Amino acid sequence: MGRDSTALVESYHLRPEVATARFRALPKLADFPVHAVPPSPRPNDSELYNVIRQRVRDELFGGQQHGAHRQGGNTALVAILGYAVCAYTFYAALPGLISGTLLGLAGAWIGLTVQHCANHGAMTNNATLNNLLGMTDDLIGGSSLMWRYHHQVSHHVHCNDVALDEDVFSGFPLLRFDARLPRQWFHRYQHLYMWALFPFLQLSFQIGDIQALFQRETAGTKLRGATSRELLTVALGKLTHYGLLFGPALWAGWAAALTGLAAYTIAQGVVLASTFAVSHNVPEAKVGAETDGAAAERDWGRQQILTSADWGGAVGNFMTGGLNLQVEHHLFPAVCFVHYPAIAQIVADECKKRDVPYFRYGSLGSILKRFVGFMRDVGAADQVDMKGRTDMLRVLDAQSVVGARAVPMPGNSGCPIRLIA
């Protein structure tokens, strides 16, 4: 992959000793260029995270059976997939603007919830079922394989790091999400024209998936370890996706199917962009200008909290698969999203005790307003010096090995701490 995934593995286990035991069982590689791997802090080294994790284990899952943290989402799963089946039945019978829009909403709901949670291994205790549910991403137009590489390895390990988090720079040059990226004259208007780009988000994902399939890498992350069968799912997924959308053309005509496809694409793109872009793209969640855009110097628990923002509550959690509670999701990606509202209370309590900023907005509307303001300001801001980090994405070559453990990083950077109401 070209990345140190230690932090990802540690954050996937509520018991730190489980991850440690797995690492000890790995073979030791002599003369491996450890210093060439982009570093990241470690969850098990974070005092704040260890306290929060212990409280979650004791207060939410204490005394319950093994894997209880991956259970509880069955009602949500039935509701979401049930709506999707109904929406597709309507679309298949009468493809067009209305049915395409309703199906696009179903695709967005699956993308935010079922596939996202399942590809994190958190929708159920059954690994095979998680893999199958994760492939609903392929049905709605994405790719479960590409998602796991770019989202988990790139985004979760290096959240909001301008050189290592693909979500920061994948929209560039059209969209500028960080002042360290070069500024173009049109970025001054990005807070206006981005709404015209969001409907095409799903198409951009599909183009990126096909490019990654042929190049064997997503932006910044190589597809090492992907089997031929997994790579085949990318192509088969696209064929199935378009087969489902264009199939009704056989009895309803191509005009109706094309209208439905356009409605589906626009509805899904707008919903996805409006929900998952906001939580990491508000001023409070950006890595400070004094750090050259790197988040690796921070305590891991603080890094996840300081680079994310929450909004809404239980209703938003149900509709977005916990992506409205982004702080909790980044701290516990392998916990089913139905538990995030309870976890949020523990996180807020521990942050208050330590005077750590915990950013939370009351609704999607309030954080959307903040997001638009941020995009306006960052679009007009002068470029911040990257201090030579622009080559970080190219430091690894073909001999890089999956699972490399990078040099230990200090646990606390001494970043300013303040409480946000």
C-alpha cells in the first residue's frame, strides 16, 4: 500500500492487546526502509484514546458477548435495504425523473450507511456477510475494493493531512479544500460553483475506480495485496450497476432510462457531497498552518477529535450511518454506527475534563453554512508553504511492503487546547 497501517489496525480493536498480539505474530523484515514510510501516531500510545476506549468497553459493552460492538444494526439494515428494493421496483416499472431521484436517494443512503459500515467490518459480526454488504457499494456505482484502499488506508490513517489524505486533494484543481494547495483564480468562486459539481460526484468516483483498476493504485495508495478476484469485482460491479439502471430501457425506452439515470446520478451526488464533505471541511477541523499540513506529530486520539466535527444527533446518525458523528466514527471505525450517540457522550465528557476542543453543530444546516463559508475563505486565501511535503506521495517505490511499521512518533505535540461549546 505504501502506507503504515498500524494505526488503522489498532483502532479496529476495542482491546489493545489483540492488535499487539497480531503485530507480534508478523514476520520481521530485515533492512526494510522504515523511514521511507509516511509516519502516523498510534492509538495505543494515546492516553486520551485509551481512557475513552476503556470507558466504551466498560459502559456500553461490558459483560456482553464477544463482538457486541458490531451488533445492533439489523433494524437499520432492513429499513435501508427495504427502501432501496422498493425504490428500484418503482424505477424498474416506470423509469424517469421521480423514480430515478428516489433511487438516487436510496443509493446515497446505502453509500452512507450499509456499505460504509460493512466495509469497515462493523455492520455485523459475520465477516462474510460484511463483505457481501460492502459490495452494495458496487451496486450503487462505486467500488468496495477501491473504497477500502482510499478511505481506510489514506483517509482514516492520515485524516486531513494535506499530502496524505486523499479526501483533501482528490477534488483539486476544481475544488481547493486546504490553503496549502495552489490557488487558482477560479477558486475564489468555488463556494458558488461547487453546487454545480456535486451532481457529478458519483461519475467522478466511477472514473477514478476505472483509472485505479488499470493503474493498480488510487491517489497516494497502491493496490498491493488486492487479489485478481477482488480486482474483477470492480469491472463486474460496473456492469451490474449499469445493467440495473439501463435494463428498464428494454420495455420503457431509452429516453426514460436516460432520464432516470441522470436523476439517479444527480440525487446521489448532491446528497453524498452535502453530508460527508462537511465534517472535515470547517475551519475548526483543519490542521494548523504552523504544522505544514501534517497531522503525524499529534497524539492519535486528539488528532481524530481535532480534525473532525459532529452535527445533529440520533436521527442524523440513522440517516447517515454515523457520518454525522464523525469524531466517534474516526475513533471507532469498527463499531456499528448505532452505538455512536452513546459513545459521543463519553467522548464529550473526556474532552471536557481535558479542555480538548470538541466541535459539534446542532444540525446539518448549521454545519453546511459553516462549510460554505470555509470554502469561500479557503478559495480566496493565499497559499501556505508546504515546506517540501508535496513529494510525500512519491517517496515509496515498488519495493514498499504492506503493513510496514513506521518509526514511533511522540504522543503529544503540545497543540493549543480549548473547549468549544
